[in-house]
Amino acid sequence: MRRTDGLPLGPGDEVLFSSLNHPGASVAWQVMSSRSGFSVRTFDFPVLRGAEMTPEEVVRIHADQIRSGTRVLVFPHVDNIIGMNHPMAAIAAAAREKGVEFVLVDGAQSAGMVPVDLSSAGVDAYAMSPHKWVQSPKGLGLFWASSALQSVLPRMWLRTPGDAIDASARKYEDYSTRAWPAVVALGDALSFQAAIGATEKARR
């Protein structure tokens, strides 16, 4: 029987990510795999060749690792080991062509530093740590989920009855009391980043 506290994964399903994946985006999969019966596979990314790789090579490295049972692909938008900006939309498209159902991206090192267009990225989820390049207080997170993912991913917190919950990704933040001063500071940090602008960031 498949569990109902995460993605609908079970025996025969595989979650795939490279050695560039941050532990924060890896450990949970390894723990949940023992509970739900799916498998986790990691492949070594050729970090010594990172500086000379073309975007097409990076896409091919990921696509070549996908097997028939690979249902989830996880990768960083910008990793924290060699600082590579992964071609997000191209990797997602290649994964879809090979049958991957869920494409999830770690945006901890990119949000606030490089432009992020999720409307055309073709990914299912994008998770961010705004205390990094957005420069907001620690203890906050940002999470974007596609409508397709929202239809299969249940809520983790259950404060509001199901028939009264907001039918959007906001259902995932239904956990009542929070640190409102930090939330307000996040808004200020986002306004500050917008005032700097992408052009000035790129120049620097």
C-alpha cells in the first residue's frame, strides 16, 4: 500500500539525483524510501569537467541516467559545490521525454541571485532558502508547486478543514502560528532585491 504523506511512490519506483545534490534535498528521500519502498539512486557528476561543459552535455548527463522506473528527478538550479547553473527547462524537458513524472528543483542557491522563470521551466516543484541570496532572516522557506503536483501531493499540516482550505499551493503552509516579524522582513528583502534589479546583479 502506498503512503499518503508524500508523493505516490512505492516498490519499483526510483528517485534519481546526482552527487551535486545538497544533503537537504537528499536525506529526506533516503529516509522515506525505507518507509514507502521506493528506491533512491545517486550518480557521480563529473565535477572536474564542470567548467568546460556545455548546457547540452549537462542535460545529456542527467538524461542518460534515467531508467524505466525513474519517476522522480531532483537537481539543484545552482549547486553549492561547483556553482553550476543547471539548464533547468532543458533538463526537465529531457526527463519528461524519458518518462519521468516528477521533476523537483532545489533553488536555494539561485533565488535572489539569478532570474527564475517557473512559468516555462516545466518543473513540478521549486524550493528556496531565502536566507541566502534573498538575504532574509533564517527560519523561512519558499516553495512553488505546479498545479499538477498540487493535485497529487497532500498537505502535511492540517489546521483547516479540507472543504475550507485555499485551493492553491498555500494549502502547504496551513500550519497556524508563525514568526510574523520574519515574514515581514522577507517581504522587505524581496523589495530590496527587486530594487537592485537583475541587470545590476549581473554586472556585479
